[in-house]
Amino acid sequence: MSVRSDLIAPVGVVASDDLGSTLAPARRRAPDAQTLRTEILNKLAYAVGKDPASARDHDWLTAAILVLRDGIVDGWMHSVREAKRSGRKRVYYLSLEFLIGRLFKDALGNTGMTEPMREALRGLGVDLDTIASMEPDAALGNGGLGRLAACFMESMATVGVSGLGYGIRYDHGLFCQKIIDGNQVEVPEDWLSFRNPWEFQRLEIVHEIGFGGSVSMANGWDGTARHTWQPAETVLAVAFDTPVVGWQGKMINTLRLWSARAVDPIRLDAFNSGDHVGAMADRTRAESISRVLYPSDATAAGQELRLRQEYFFTSASLQDLIRRHMQRFGDIRSLNEKASIQLNDTHPSIAIAELMRLLIDVHGLSWDEGWRITQAACCYTNHTLLPEALESWPVELMERLLPRHLQIIYAINSRLLDQVRAAGADADCVKRLSLIDENHGRRVRMGNLAFAGSHKINGVSALHTELMKETVFHDFNTVLPGRIANMTNGITPRRWFTHANPGLATLVRDCIGDAVLDDLEKISAFDRFADDSSVRERFAAVKLANKDVLAEYTCEKIGVRVDPKAMFDVHVKRIHEYKRQLLNIVETVAHYHAIKASPNANWTPRVKFFAGKAAASYVMAKSVIKLINDVAKVVNNDPATKELLQIAFLPNFNVSLAEILVPAADLSEQISTAGMEASGTGNMKFALNGALTIGTLDGANVEMLEHVGAENIFIFGMTTAEVEARRRAGYAPREVIERDPALAEALASIGAGMFSPDDPTRYHALVDTLYNSDWFMVAADFGSYARTQRDVDALWKDSSEWTRKAIINTANMGWFSSDRTIRQYAEDIWKVPHWRQH
């Protein structure tokens, strides 16, 4: 049974599961402050259960959100009739992450309710900014993948693409990062501790998800073999919906997240017999699926939980969208005409096998019919070329956990290999294209499965897409040409420009008008003000004000006082070797030594900001975090240098912290090893907000260079081709290090314990890695990076010219709006209408 019809929504809960999107809905008139004040007091009393005299800030926040949500629901409900009437094709976006951040101010801005709400709360003695800062970040993602999904959902609603996002409602998300004695310590993220006032639990929308068991086969009425899967374990997927409001509230899409529940919450027989812990075992096992994002896969149990998570949300989402389709259209054979299913990276790639199972085993289609529909409906976005991100699962695990799916994967593979042999592929090519890797303990290649089962596969920057064709999907592109397309990522300008940096948004609007709010690409007109001295002064003043905010935050959170007039050099992203935080901190050590050697030179004052989380089991990344904090302890307490160089590692990087860092940055560090960053979106956010970029020719940096001009960006290091050529030629990092005195001195001081006197051997392994392997080319790019940083110093001394270049960067980032990206997806991949087409 797919949907638990016995579970009925209680009175007062919006029960319709079809609140998918709003196409230019009828909107109630925006209430005045007095009306809002009355509604807030009513919510405070009847929904929160508090009297104004005893209400705390969090109570006021909940009441205000509920009032705002009520206004949003008016449009959300109105869309039901329109969506059913139009019968238009919809997008279903499957992503293991949705890093949506705080929603209150975002929704206020998109509905034009910020000032009325501020005035209403002020009349109640409540400050809007104070209570908004108490809203927890929804802990539903880790980094760029999840933030991109959130940007895309908001842009779909903004440009008129009817869509629904599917993911997991994690109880604790990834983790809350604490820095204790310089070490990353992971603690649970309790973002749901005060409940989530944005969400609607859909008690009537519950899908059953099976695991394990056996598969039986019998002939159907027409003699065709029919398979029946009898799972050994069943878990319930319960739906929670959150409205996603587009610009001006013209469309409201849905983010539907699944929470795992046990079929029976407690085994009463075991409980009554005295086994009080064992009676809850099934519940604990089921609910662990939606407990934590990315549990460590260092153990077999961790790997199994990862696969259970991916299948859980994928199956629930496919069952749900098929149910919706059948209710609305009645014919499963038209699914691909009415639904475009976007797989965001390889995490949901089991969808290919699951959709085939649902079509042929549940709905009785033939294999050929099912495969035609699956390929025509599914699209796959690849986000990285790193081997660990192109997931693979042990055949033994797949067979034990998803036996029917492994059968289907084998069948897909057999037909695929027959097809590629017929196309002339040789034996080695056939092995590489196989969905089963026979060389590493027999594993199912999920990236290959996603490619085989999708009609379009896209990269996320021009460089990344070409590398896909040349490397990881070279054989597929040769044998099955025409499937790979490029969709360069983008960012939503509402959160990352209008709302995060209102001072800059006001300046731009004063110069070129309000049309930029509707279409960020119109910001190009701001370019002509780069030589206007009065605009440069205002631009610099906005930047300084934003830096004051970051300086205050830094002092409050980690006790480091920084000078807002110094250059704010910012490197914030997931901690990973290919993102090369290590290159940055090693160069910082070399720069520290240079200042110590020549204290009276004309140095440029800098504050180096770092932030980001390392995967819990990623030893090297956690060592880099420790090194950054160890170096900071020495540098920040050195009276000879602290006026010229400071280092701040800000803990628990999330969307809200990014909204403080991005507007305040002077220099944006985008320094990944060339060929390893798929796109990046932080690079776009910083440049839009007036930071200059120092970076390699990697990911979307390449396209940013084209848009802002080579003279307005600091590019250093090897290209992708040069990196590969150097590896092929036999890269010897020791020789590089020994030829560079500054690099050698920096590594020697790190290795000798200058920054870790309590444990002088702490960084021996890290330094040895750089000397003996250095896969990520830290030593190879160090010299170029250090020289380019001195070019940055030189430009900073000419503040007027720096500001001119910053304005040019802001003015030329309009193309990197996620609105543009979504329109491209709509036209080239999903084949759905959007408003600019009308």
C-alpha cells in the first residue's frame, strides 16, 4: 500500500497534498501595521499560548512567522485549482540536501512585507532584526550542493516554473561545529528544538518503503514474467511541506521533506515483558534514516545507512509523484509528458532502478515501455569529477538491502552493454561503461546508472562539462553522444544581494533603477558608474559598514578584535584538500615569516577569515582546521605582526554566517586545484557583493573571468591541462619545495612544531604528504599564489582603483543569477514553460 489513507489530518491543518505552485495567484492586499499587530497578538495567544507580558523573543518570532505564513498559504491554496486546471508539466527536484537557511526575512522580502512587519512589531515593543536572528538555520545540507538546490527552488518560483523539491527532513542535519582547543568537535544540530513553524505535516501522505527480503516471479495473465518483491522490513515516509516563495510572491512552490517512522512505534509485547530498550529497537532503526545528514561511511553499518537514506527518500518521492500523476491524469504512460525528474548529483541515482520497478512491477508496463518513460522523464546533474562523489555500492550490500533493484540494474546493464557492443565499443570500453565494476570487489556504479537512465546529463560550468566529456563520462559521450549539456550554476539575487546586502542594493537601485530587482542581468548598467567618484565613495562606505558588522561578530564569537580598515581576505567553504585551505594557510605562514624578517616594510594589513566544516571522518581536513587555529594562536598574539596580519576561524559555517561574511569580504579565495571544482557558487556571491577574486582557472572562475575581464580578477596557478601534464610527467614536489626558500621555511616551521609547541610532531604527516605526494598541487602552485597575493597587496594601496574594480565585478555578475540557470534548464532539459517565454 503506497498511501496510508487511514491517517487523516486534524482539523485546522491544511491537508491538500497538491499545494505545488502558484501561477500569478490572487493575493490578498498587504495588511497595514495595525492589522498585522492584531494578527500577531492573536497568534501569540492562540497558537503559541503566551501572553504578551510573558512572551520571549522566540515566542514573538513564532507568532510573526505564523502570521506571514498565513498570508503565503492564501496564494498556495489558490494554486491548487490552477495547477489542476492547466495540466502543465512539472519539475520534481530530488536532492539529498536543501540548505535553505533562515526563511523569515527571505519570505518577508519576497512578499514585500518587511517594513509593515517591522512597524507592527515595533508597536509591540519587539525588534524585527533581533527576533529574526533567533530563527535557526534549517540543518538540511552541508555546502554548495544543498545551497544550490535551495537557490534553484526559489528561482523556479520566481521565473514561473511549476516545481516541487523532494528531500529528507533531518532531525539533526549534518552537525553543529564547535572549535575546542583548535579542533573541530561535532555535536548534534538541534534546529527543530523549538519546532519549525514553516512546515505543514501531511499526515495523510505516508508511503511505505521496503528493505531486504526476497523476490518471487510468476507469469502474468499474458504469459509475461512478473516479479514481486516481499521486503523483510518496512519503514514509513511521512511528508512535511514548506512553502517556497518566489520574488513578489507570484509563485509559491513546495519543498516536501520525508521523515522516517516505524510502522509500529513500540513492541508492546517486549515492553511488557521487561525489555524496555529492545521494545524500541525497530523504531530507533527506522528513525535513524532521517536522523543525521551524511552519517560516517567509515564502517559497514555507516555505508548501509547511507544507502538506506538515499533509497528511502528516492522511493518516497517517486511513489508520491506517480500518485499525483495518476490522480490528475490517470494514465501512467504519460508520466514523462507531465513530469521532469531532476536528479541532483548521484545520491538519488537509485531512482532509475526504482522508477523501473514501480512502472513494470507495480503498474504492469512492459520493460520497453518502462525504460522509454524512465529515460524520457529523468535528468541527471553531475556536480563533481572526484571519484568518491561518483558513488558506488558493494553488490553484496545492494543484494541484501535492495534485491529487486539489483536484478533491474543487471537487466539494464545487459541491454546497455549489448547496445554499446553493437556501436563498436571494444572490450575495455565495455568494462568501463558497465554498471558493475568488477575490478574493485564488485560494486554498482551509480554515476553510470544515472547516465544510462537519463535523457540529459548536465555539468555545472563550461569547464566542468567539457571535463565530463573528456574524463569520467568520455566513453558514454562517445557511444551515446548528445546527452551531455552545460548548465552553469547561479545564485538567487534575492538572498545574496537584495536581502544580504541592502546597502549595496540601495546604491545600485539609486544609480540604475528598480528594474534590477526583477532581473539581475540589468545590473550591467551599474558598470558605467565605476569611474564616478561619488558612487565609489558610497560603495566603499557600504563595504566598510558591512565589515564593521563582521568585525563585531568575530569579536563576539571568538574574541578576536579585527580592524575593519584592513583587507578582509575570506576563504569559506567545505574543508577539503582540493579546495586548498592548506595552500592558503601555508602561504599565510610564509607571509608571517616575511613580515617578521622585514617589520618596517610597507605591508598591507590583512585579516584572513576561514570557515567551513570537515566531514567527521576526514582526518586530513580536520588536521587543516587544527593547523589554521594553531597558526592563528601564534600570529594573533605576536605584538610584532598583529597590526598587519590576523587570522580568524569562525565556527559552524552556515547560510546565516555566509550572509555576514559575503557582503564584508574584500578578497574572495577560490583557489581549488584546477580541474577539481565543478563550479562553485561562493565565487559568484562574493563577486556580486563587490569582492575581488583570487583564484585558479577552475569551475565557474573561468566564466567569471570572461564576464568581469582579466584585469579585474586575480588568476594564478596551473590550468587543468597543465596539472594533468605535470602528473603524467612525474611530479616531484620535494624538488619544488627545495627550490622555493619561502615555501621550505614555512613547511619547516610547521613541521618543527613552531605552531604546535605542545605537540611538535603534530604536523609531521601533513608536511610529509606535501613533500612526497602532493596530489592537490599545493607546492606546485605556491609560488604563483604568493606572487599574486603581493599583486593584491599592491592594488589595495590604491583604494580608489580597488573600489573601481569591485564595482565592475558587481556590475558584471548578473549572468550568474540562478534565474538565468533555471530558464536554461526549463528550455533545454525540462521542456517546461517559464514566464519570460510568455
